Amino acid sequence: PPATEAAWKQRKQQVIRQIQVALGLWPMPARPAIQATVHGRVERDDYTVDRVIFESAPGLLVTGSLYLPKNATGKLPTVLCPHGHWANGRFHDHGDKTIEQELASGGETDPVCGRHPLQSRCVQLARMGCMVFIYDMLGYADGGSLTQELAHGFAKQRPDLSSPERWGLFSAQSELRCLNAMGLQTWNSLRALDWIMSRPDCDTTRIGCTGASGGGTQTFILTALDERVTAAFPAVMVSTAMQGGCTCENASYLRVETGNIEFAALAAPRPVAMTGADDWTVDIETKGFPELQKHYAMLDAPDNVMLKADLQFGHNYNLVGRTAMYHWFNKHLRLKVKEPIDERDYKRLSNEEMTVWSGKYAKPESGPDVERRVLNWWTRDAAKQLAALRPTDTKSLEEYRRVIGGAVDALIGRRVSESSEHEWEQRSEQDQNGFLVMAGVLRYRKKQCELPVVFAHPKNWNGRVVLWLTPSGKSGLFSEKGDLADPVRKLIEQGTSVVGADLLYQGEFLKDGILAIRHHHERFDGKGYPDGLKGDRIPLLARILTVADAYD
């Protein structure tokens, strides 16, 4: 953990930006007001359940169940429930065999509450006075914009959706744009938060979020990205071990030099609690949680982090975990419910009572056309925002560097570093008429990388430097005859220093390039000259490229 709050603020900003870039949320897509369809209310003794449908983006739907305490007045504390990878999602039923095992293990005590744990937590929170929105993950239950097989089980490329002209998720085109299933799912969570907080009956100062497994991932990612979440409870997911076993929990760039422990820490000093079990969170008591405690203590909020570890149970969100969550939200959402808090029996909702596709609301089509419609909207929105960033003055340049530069920082995993962190090993130096040509290797030991570099440096240097980037790398500074290329020479004559380097797949990073360099080196050793060249001066190119010997 960072030693100081100042260090943490800087690190927090970097990690949040990395998450946003990895999930295609940098810059954040447009978030207009949401027009939701709320229908088909089901009445119970002390709570009601509504069916909810809205678009988070053109073609991308959010569907779910809204639980409300009956006859409540005023603004309500609110809890979002991303459900995780339980079979059938919001419609989950443990079944006879599993509930028997749960009752026998002590993980559950009531056959109804234990058999339908997702419904149980929504019912109990509503009975505690909360408005609760449990919404479908992509492809689960009513979430039909994308299929479950695609969003959570992608395993084989689709040639018909992998071309530059026609592409879908998991293609080169989508990955290059950081468009992925986890980003879409996180976007749905953000828009669910936008919608629920726009309701007049929502107390926007008391917002909780809880889920287990993949729902735990969504919980700590949403909490990290949006400060409006005031308390969180990600169950059986915060760990130093496995970070998420689904395509909806992983994205390129997401966990480079970071992970779920630090993602949970991004909530600080806001309250966050978690559970551990006999799964990949089995070591959380000794690996990860002590660091979170130290982190919260440094921020003067030691009571705002909590762990409930019951290692006798496998991967779960059982009664033990749910009870810990009820206590946590009772305290930090200021519910004022008398402790202890016990679940009690209720009449479960059937799938017919839960589905949003009933009556006049027919389930829309899903498939590649819907998938491409969503991705095309995302691409157009991003292109519009990026075009608007084109700098025209000092102020707009600053914003351009913040957004574009911030993305580049995340994509390459580093910022421009101090010169003191670099090491220059010079291999050759040639004194020409009015300038020096220096060749060598520039190393950045912190990242264990190095570049072959050439400097053409005027003796009457004006303090300016041009990075000369060409498809051929550093050899692009020179003509085919081995002299400086005309535009480079003009810059040198004006007093500007010109730098060339071999970047990825250029020059000395190519096997054939090294062989060709060696060939020229052997011919330029003073015994012979390339065709058409006369005189006693060995061409600059030959002398400079001797640095290739270092890459044997």
C-alpha cells in the first residue's frame, strides 16, 4: 500500500484511468437521461417487485427486477445487485440436491431462502427499507442483447465477424478499440446506477452495491469507477489468486501491475467489506486483507474495511455471507434496523412473475446484427469525442494531453520518465562538418527495455530536438547513399538535433535487418565500397549501424 495519502491519490488516478481505458470507457461514452419502462408489478405482503427495461446504449438493454418496501415514503436507501455467474442469473434456483447440501453444511437454514439466494437478499434488503435493483448480466435471464454463450463463453473466432469492414466482439478490430464484454457489462452497471439515482424516491447519499463471484467483480469495478456508490460488499472475489474466470471479468490492459486487491482499495475511504471461502479467496485473511487494513488505516478509516471468512464453505453467497452484508449495509447505509437481522420465509417469484418480456413487451432479437449495432454506436461516439479534442490553443492542448496522453500511458504501461532513470551506452561517434553522429543503445532498466538510437547533433545546437520516425527506423535518417537525408540535413543546418530509433519490427529488431547490417558492415570495413560510391570516407550509415553487433 502507498505510504501516504498524496502517493495514493496519484496511484488511484492512474489505476482508475487504466480500468477506464481497458474497458473502452475513456473517454466516457455519452450518458443521456434514461427512459425506462417499469411494468408488471407483483404485490407481496411487505414489498413489491416491478419489471424494468431500458436501453443503456442503442441496442444494448438492461433488464431486471426492482424491489421496493411496501408503503414506503420519502427517499429510500438503494442497493444495486449485479448477480454473478449463477445458473439462469436472476431466475436462479439451487434445486433439490444443492439446497439439501446447503442445509446440511449450515450454509443455509431455510429451504426457501436458501434455494433462491438471489431473491432472498433482495427481499430481505427491501424488508430493511431499501430500494433494490437486481439486473441481468449480459445474456442471462432476460438480458438478450448479446447471448450468454458469446459474452461469457467465447472460445472460437468468427471469421464472418473478424474483418475490418464487419467485426464483432473479440475480433482484432474490437480489441484495438478496447471494446469487450467486460466493458459492456460495466457500462450496464454504470447506467443502472444512473437510472436508479434519477428516481425521485432514491436517497442519492445512501447507495450500496453487492454481488458475488462475477457480481463481486462488477461490484468493486463499479465502486472504483463511480464515487456515488457509498458502501460496497463484493463477495468471494477479492483475492490475490484467480482474478476472474470469465470473459466478462477480463480485458486487455486491465490488470497489468494491479489486481483485485487494489481494485477493492479504490473504494477507500468509503466502506467496503468482503467474504472469503474455500475457493480462490481461501488465503484472503493473510494475503490481501492485511494490506487493505493497512491502507484504510493510513486513510484514517480503519473501521471502513471488513472481512468475513468462512473457509468451511465453497464458492457461495450463502446465509452466512448475506447476514454479514445485511449488517454492513445496516451500519453504513444508516438503515437503523434492530440487530440481529434474520431472514424469514417469503413467497418466491416464479420465472413468469419475474420476466420483463410479458404482455405487450416481446423479447427483441439478439445476434450479430445487434452486437454490431452496439459496437458501431460506441465507435461513432468515441470518434466524435476524440475529434472534438483536437487542440487549437494552450487550454485545448492540455485537455488533449490529459485524454489522449492518459490513454497512451495506460496502453504502454508507463509515463514519460525522468532522464535520470535512463542509461545511454554510446557505441560510436563521428565528427562531421558542423555536426556529430552518435550511435548507441538507450536503456530503461526499470522496465528492462532498450532501443538502438542514432543522434545527429549540430555543434551550434538551438536547443530543439526532432524525433524522426520512419517505417525503416533509424536508417530513415539517411539516404540510400549513406548521407543524411535532405530534410534531416536541413534541420541540422538550422541547429536542430535529430534523433532516430529502431522501434518494434524495425531495423535491428528484425532478423533480416541484422543480417543485412552485418553484410554492409563487412563491406564497409575499409576494404571495399558499395557500388557507385567512391572516396576515402566510409559512409555514415555503415559506421552507425555497427551497433548491430550488440544484438548478436
